[in-house]
Amino acid sequence: MAYKSLAVALGLIIAASPVVAAQPESMPAEPAPAAGPGAKYCLKVEPRTGSLIERIQCWTREEWTDQGVDVDKEWAEEGVAIIDESGTRSVKS
């Protein structure tokens, strides 16, 4: 009888596995807003080792790309503001 219960339980677990695996991934994050070529995108970056103070770096898209960062992918969680060529700052809401 114990084997029968175990077999039924394992069957249910195996049957439920494809349902969980078939769940759609979350929607892609919203990309960074478009700005001029000289605009700087300010993103939160990890603090240096031993520090708890969060740092914010402001670089152009090209500079972020040179550092291996895709601004559009990181903007949703790490984006802070955009500073355009004239110095106007757009803060992320």
C-alpha cells in the first residue's frame, strides 16, 4: 500500500513539472529613454569592497557600452537620471 501511495505522489509531481516549466518569463524591462548622443545616463553601481555607500555613475551610452553595460537592460532597476547636453536633468520616476 505504501508503494502505491508513493507511486501516485511521484506521478503527480512529474505531471506538475511541465506546468511549472511552461510558465512564461516575465515581461522585458522598459528600456532607457532616448536622449541625444552626448546625454549621460546615471546608474547605481555596486559599492567598492568594504563600503556600504551606494555609488551613482553618470556616463554616455557609449561609455557604458565600453564598460560592458547595456543601459537598456539595466535602466529598469539601476537607472537614476539622464543629464542631456545642456545640463538638464531628467530624474526617473
